[in-house]
Amino acid sequence: MTVNHPIFETKDLVKTYSRQGSSVNALDGVDLTLRSGVSLGIVGESGAGKSTILDILLGIEKPTRGTVKYHGQELDMANRKQMNQFRREVQVVFQDPKTSLNPRMRVGSIVGEPLRSLKIEGDSAQRVREVLKAVGLNPDVVSRYPDEFSGGQRQRIAIARAIASSPIVLIGDEPVSALDVSVRIQILELFQSLKNLLNLTLILVSHDLAIVGQLCEEIIVLKNGQIVEAGDTRTIFTNPSADYTKKLLDSVPTFLSTYPG
């Protein structure tokens, strides 16, 4: 694999919350590097810090301490020009498409929303049809509403919305956990296909090592806000060094025998 330049870099990330008069570290000294073209899985059980990392990477939350760099520049939520470009280039697919899609909006408006909000020039109607086709949906669905579709189809709509702005980074926040098992495989295959087709860099956040093992070349394993293990997926699956990783691997189906890369 060719080593490419870093897109995201974090250094000594700490995020502290006050709860019932005491301080709790949701993140405690996290260093992370995401290189261009790489699929990175962020894995851990509930409360491990996955969502906090995601919120900080997206500029939704500020770290208590530490830095986040995007293409070598520190991410600054007050920098309107930087953040506008960032929003174009980094898009997210959320866990449950039933709640992430506005039921009162037609599919065409949902998918085209980033084009309007980011003021992206061009034929937006044509772009909407292109991305719907790219995710395996008939472009004629633009006039329909989300509730008319199955869970897997709704997630395809959400993915179409995420790629409409031609991002370079696509983040999946537990993107298949709300779907049936058979549909999960289809959506993971779609992520892989889009990664190759659009030359995307992927971040996949999940509690399930089996899922990230199918898609990601690199993995970081979180426990209590700290990285307990990080590196190449194949190495971690075949020779984990942390007891916590071994525990997570115990739940990986035995049929999972192939790795990306």
C-alpha cells in the first residue's frame, strides 16, 4: 500500500465532561492519523469514546486539550472559509436512516440539501440523479418520501446525500447497525464500491470488529477513552496484543477470514 499524506491528525486529544460534580474523561490522550485513501475503523464498546472522537473530528465539539489537524492545518470552527471547505469534503452517514432523513421532504430535496446549503454550483437536479444511480437507486425516486422505502434503501438515500458534495472523506457512524444482517452486507459492499469508484478515504465507527474487519485496512481500538491497540487490520485480527481486543475478537464470526488491503 502506498503511504499517502495525512488528512486527519490528532495529538493528545482529551475531552473532559462534568457529571454530578466530578470530571470524567471521555477521551484521554488520543493520537490518531488518517492517511489519504485509507479505510480506518474506530472500534470499542458503548462508552469507549467513539462518538466523542467523531464529534471532535467533525468540529462539532472542541477538545479540552490537544489538537486536530485537517490537511496539516489546525481545525478552527470559527474560520468560516476553512469550515465551508471542510463541510464539502467531509460527510457523514449516520446510524439510523429512519431518523436521519426528514420524513416531510422528498428524496430529491433530501439528497440535494448539501448542494443548496454549501452553495455548490452546477445542475443540482442532475447531480442528485447521478448519486442516486451511484448508490443503486432508480433516479425516478426523487419525488417519493423516505417512509416509502425499506431500511436498506433509506440508508442508500442517506449515502447518496453524503456523496452529493463530492467529498474526499466519508464517515460511517455505525452505518449498518440498524439494518437486517442480509442488508448490512449489501451496504458494506456499497461503501467499498464507492471508496474505489470515488477514491474516498473512509472512517467507519462501530462497536463490531467483524464489520470494520471487512472494510478497513487499519483499526484503532478504544477503551475508556484511550487507544489500547492500533495498526494494520490483518495484524490485529491475527495477533492482537491487548486483552480487550482479544475479548472483542471473541465475538467475531468464524466465517470472517478475509481482510482488506
